[in-house]
Amino acid sequence: MESEFLRITIRLGKMLFPITVKRREEEIYRAAEKLINERLNFYAGKYQHQGDETYMAMAMLDIAVALKKDEQRKDTAPLMEKITTLLKEIEENGLTDQK
């Protein structure tokens, strides 16, 4: 029987991180590893001679900002509040179909 967990090594820049992940989430970790390394390489190419720590910080900020922007786009609470308000106004003004 296969274990639910899997030991993998993630490479971020020059650093190696051996971690244990759920087997079904390995692909997510590999995709995250690829994304981080792409951002590290981008900043290393754009801002040469800054050092690995700087590139890592820039990559982390870049990814965090993208995540927060995505969260804002997916936040439907303001939209739902507006819809609720509009529905109340429609009902109060007798604009609903009363069959």
C-alpha cells in the first residue's frame, strides 16, 4: 500500500528543501517550484549583481501581489451586497412580477 505522503526535494534558486507532501499535491508543489524559479531568474536577469537574497525577496513580493490581486478578483461579497440592495429596492418599489 502506497503512503499518502511523499518525500520530495524542492530547489529554489541554489537552495534545496527536502519536504514531505501529500502525494496528490506533489504536482502543485512542482508547479510552485517552477513559478518561483522563473521569477528568480527573471529578477536575476533584470537586476544583475543584486544577490540571491534580493532576488528571492523580489520574487516573493511579486508572487504575493499576484495572489492578493487574484483574491480580490474572486471576492464576490461586495457584488452580493449590491445585488441584495438592488433586490430590496425592487421589492420596496413594487417592481417585482406579482403573479
